[in-house]
Amino acid sequence: MRALCYHGKQDVRVDTVPDPEIVNPRDAIIQITSTAICGSDLHLYDGVIPAVAPGDVLGHEFMGRVVETGPHSTLRKGQRVVVPFVIACGACYFCGKQQFSACDNSNPVDKQEMSETLYGSPMAGLFGYSHLTGGYAGGQAEYVRVPFSDVGPVVIEDDGLDDDKVLFLSDILPTGWMAAENAEIESGDVVAVWGAGPVGLFAAQSALIMGAARVIVIDHYPHRLALAKGLGAEIVNFRETDVREALLEMSGGRGPDAVIDAVGMEAHGFSVDNMLDIAKQKVGIGADRASALKQAILAVRKGGRLSIPGVYGGMTDKFPLGALMEKGITLRTGQTHVQKYTNKLLAMIAEGKIDTTFLISHRLPLEAAAEGYANFKNHQDDYTKIVLKPGMES
Amino acid sequence: MQRKTLSAAGGAAALLAIGGGLLLARSSRPHGAADDAPGRTARRSRFGDYAVVGKTVTIMKPSRDELFAFWRDFTNLPAFMDNLDMVELLGDDRSRWTIRAPGGGTVSVETRIAEEKPGRIIAWRSVEGSDIDTEGRVRFSDAPGGGTEVELVIAYIPPFGRAGQAVAKLLQREPAIQARRDLRRFRMLMETGEIATSERRLETEEKA
């Protein structure tokens, strides 16, 4: 089959690799019909996530048709499914608490140890990501092996719901929703969201659905800010505006009740320490850049809530721990417990309460994936979301 | 060779107590331990000639009795113990374990059950004349929040002493690493019916 493989920093290529097979009894093989490039794929592309190996098939946002099932899969051939990027067994202590992204059983034992050394606990398996999270082949390919196919995949019965409407159930829609849930939005809240990328936009949309009075989205890409505006959010361009001052003034001088960092480890920013962090990241001594996070902590009101859906991989320097403590901020974060949210969000999509298609800027054949990565990285304003269609003529 | 048995070393109970606080009450822990942590988590890992390793996992299903029963049938152990090639039952409480050794060969260990409390404890010990001087114990107890805590403690004399232990660690066949991985595979097998792998194809898995 054809698949997008990692070759090195900013070097990905569509190669011919062996087709996947049923390996374990609960597996299914999915023929991919749509698969998106995620902002966190760019972290892999930029080489800032550890333990990515040449030949790894990337991609963790995908859906398709079931073409093969293991003896213990509950799926049937021909079913259309969206597959959560988090691989979860459904039976362990953590899955029992619906903390699916903490699943104890989806990351192979030898790979668990890498993340255990780095983080103190082993991570769950994720598709198309680092070997810290299992090194599972991803879905930017014609076919993918899906373990625990009886737990994760969401069957889309209604063929009237086309791929573009439901694909983002795999990651960014539940990620945005959980980000808002982690921010404990209450009606009347003023909420600030850093990053008008897909997760930030879905977080803003979710916060509005949850009853926030004002949602303010911070970014510097005009087109992305326009998308935020289209959702009913207000916007702040950090290149033109003093963000903290603006947020204070837009929240009666209190500061936002809840802040959401949907930027993560590759934040843009002009402060001296962010420039230093950029330099360190470039020479590979690896501090996560966290300028959005630092700004969010200073901006949030006393006793406010901080939610971090943005991806971080390692350490960060000069974290404003004093502000976090002295202001009494509640912090919640984590990889998304996708399986917890998919049914609820699918119902909201089917009822027309949530639209996700506004986000898609480009639909490309799989063969154009490498070019897609480069454009997504270098032209973030125009390329808000790329969906690869393996069936599409190149 | 004068084989120093565990009884000669003060008895299996005492040794495993060092390893896991299993039999002896905490107050009677040797060496004047100052906290409530299991002895095997001490910064030193050797007690006399013996290295002691141990790990605990929480398993949500099946029941404690079923987990015990699966483990008690030692022929099931190779399904999740990576370095265990084969187990032959020799009688009610005796079995022969063929273990893959660091460096490629195998060693054979005849064990007998040293202690059995149905649903709770299985302990085994190598008999005299085995290639390795070892004993192990698995304990099943109810986790406070539901499920079963499974604790595996292994005491052994490292072949070729400390140097051998270092080589084994390098080859990831060291018992501390094995114990952790074996217990996690046991949990995977019990909870999910399979052992996670990110291989894309069957044959590559067989090669590995």
C-alpha cells in the first residue's frame, strides 16, 4: 500500500510499504477514505517530539471502511468508522474511569518504559505518533491496523453524514470539547483561547455551546482569526495588541475566568525567553516553548481555570509557578479521552448543532501528502486543515 | 559446590519478607527499616548473595480467584513471561522451567511450590541441583478501589555475580525488567485477552 512515512526532520514521503494484517484477535483493518494532517503532526515533522523513527507511518486522524476483522472484533466488513487517535483497551483501571488516554494496556510493554522514564508513568498507545506512545502505524495511508477495534471506532450508520462532517471526531473535535470541559465553563464566563488552530477553534465553539458569555481567541493569522469570528468569538491579534491588557479590559478588569492554551510547545512569541527557547529547540537541547502558556497564566483572573489541550513533550524553562500558586489557578490538561466524547459529539453533529466542515481548507490525494505537510507548516494562514483522500485521483 | 539454600540463609519467609514484606509484619522488618515502603524498594537491591526484585500491578478483571487459577497452572506462564520457553509439570507441586538466558542459551530450573494459599499466594523455589538458585512469590490481594493488586517478588543469586547482573541488564533479561514486563503482559492478557503489539504484520512479530 501507499503510506506517508517519516524520513527525518521536515522530510516525509509517500512510500510503498507492506499492507497491514490482523495481528491480534480484537484487531480490524480499515481502508482509509479520509485522513487529516494535525497540528501535532507538525511537531513530529519539526523533529521536536522524541522517538520518531524513519519509516514510521504518520497520521492519527482518520476514518474509513472496515475491510477485515479479527475473531474478537465487533465490527463488520463494510461498516464506515471514525477511529479515535487514542488506542484504549476499555478494560483497565484507567479505561474504567473513562480516562482512555491513560490506558494501561495499549502501549506495548517495551515501549511503555521509554515514556515511563520521561514522565514517571507509561503512556497509552497512539496512532502514527512517537514510539513513546507505541510506534503504531498511522492512518495517512491506504490501510491501517486498528487494535481494540471493539472499543474505539465509532460506526457511522448514516451515509448522509459525509466524511468531512465526522472525520474530526477522531481527535480535534473531542480535543476542543475536552479543553472547554477542563476549563469548567459556566454560563456568563469570559473565556480566552490562545491559538486559532483547529483545536482552539473547536474549543471556542465548545465554550460558546457550554454557555460562555464571551470567548476571545488570540492568534496572529488573519484568516484563522476570521474563522474564530465566524463562530461567534471575539478576536485579538497579538502582533497588534497587548494581549494581557486587552483581556483585562474585555473582562471588567478581572481577567478571563478561564483560559485555554491551544498552542502548545511551538508557540510563536517575541519575549526574550521565548526567543531563547526557540534557539534551544533549534539546537536540539529541547526546552518546550511555552510563551502562550506563560501569557495565559498571567492573564487569567485570580482563582481562575487554566486548560491545556496544547501538546507539550518535555520540559519548559522559566515557568511562572509563582503566579499559578499565588493566584490560585486550577490547571487541567491531558491527551484527549476521545472515546468518552465521540457518541455525544456525533449526536450533536447529526442534529446540526456542531459543524466541523468550516475548518477544511484543502482536500488532497494521499500522494500529495508531503507537499501538504510543507504547506501546512509554511502557510498556516491559508492551510487551516488539510484532509487527505487516498481514493482521490492525483 | 556448597549450595546455599534459602533456608540456610534464614528461610524463604525471611528473604521474601525482605523482598516484599509478605510474611513478616512490617514492624519485624529487618535492618531497622525506617518507613513503610516495601523492602525491595530500598536503594540497595541485594540481600546477602541474593538480588531481590519485585513489582505490583492492578488488574481489574477477571476476579482474584480466576487470576490466581490462571497463574497456578504454570503451563500458562510462558504466555506472558517473555524469557520462559516452556514449563513441564512433573507432579502436583513440581515443574521444570526452561528459561532463555542472557546471551542466547537456555537454563533449566526445577521448582517446587513452597507455599500456596488459594486465591492469595503462590510461592515457588528452585530445588537443589537447578542451574539457577531462585525463588518467587506472587500475591493477589483486593485493591482498595476494586480489582486485584498482583505483586510479584523474585529473589535469586545472579549468575556470574554482579558482572552477570550487569550483562543481563544490558540485554534486558534482568529479572527486575522481566518482572515488570511480565506483570504488564499478564495484566494485558487477563484484561484484554491479548498482548499489545504495534507490529503491522504477523510475520514480523514472529521474527522479533
